[in-house]
Amino acid sequence: MPQLNPNPWFAILVFSWIIFLSIIPTKILNHITPNELTPVSAEKHKTEPWDWPW
């Protein structure tokens, strides 16, 4: 039964994972995000107590 012979299929599995883990992440990480992040100021907003109407 040829499907039980692991020789060609294991090599295909290993090479496909090498391609998946080396080429594809570099292609994905090369994309630039459309909205650049702006730094948030460390200034705290002044909060006032809320007077409830009842």
C-alpha cells in the first residue's frame, strides 16, 4: 500500500512547513499598516464629580 510509505510524504510535509515558516511570514510582515499609530499623551484628563438630579 503506497499511502503507508512515509518517505515521499514526510519530505513534502517538511519542505512545505519550511516554506510556510520562512517565506510567508516575511511577505506578510513587509506590509505597511495603513494607519500609523500616534503616541498617546500621558496627560490625565481632569474629571469632575457628577451631581445626580435626585
